[in-house]
Amino acid sequence: MARGWESKSIESQIESAETSNQESSHHDNHDPERMRRRQALVLSRSRVLQQLEVSQNPRHREMLNQALADLEAQLTLLD
């Protein structure tokens, strides 16, 4: 069961990355470094969301929520 769930999560991350690549290619055709930075932030955000789904520890969840807020702020600055 864990392997199936994990593979679905990875598949979801890949689809999300591809979608963000397509969206960002429309915005940032002239700055590949900015595109790479945005893609890294989107993937990090996906990982944090995945960890939030399974986290039980309130302190860990708080840390993840703070990380998510920071990632979203950085993504907003890039856009």
C-alpha cells in the first residue's frame, strides 16, 4: 500500500511540475534561472504539502505550515 501511495504522490508531483513548467514558460522565456528557481519552489511546496497530509505531531505541522507560508511568499515574489 505504501508503494502505491508513494508512486501516486510522485506522479502527482511530476504532473504538477510539468504544469508549472508550461505556465512558467509563458511568463519567463528569457530567464532560465528564474524558471529553475520557480520550479524548485513548486516542488518544495509539493513536498511540504505531502508531509502535512501525513504529519501527526503538532510541532512538526506548525513547522511545515511556516515553511509552506514562506514558499508561497517566495513564489509570489517571483510572479
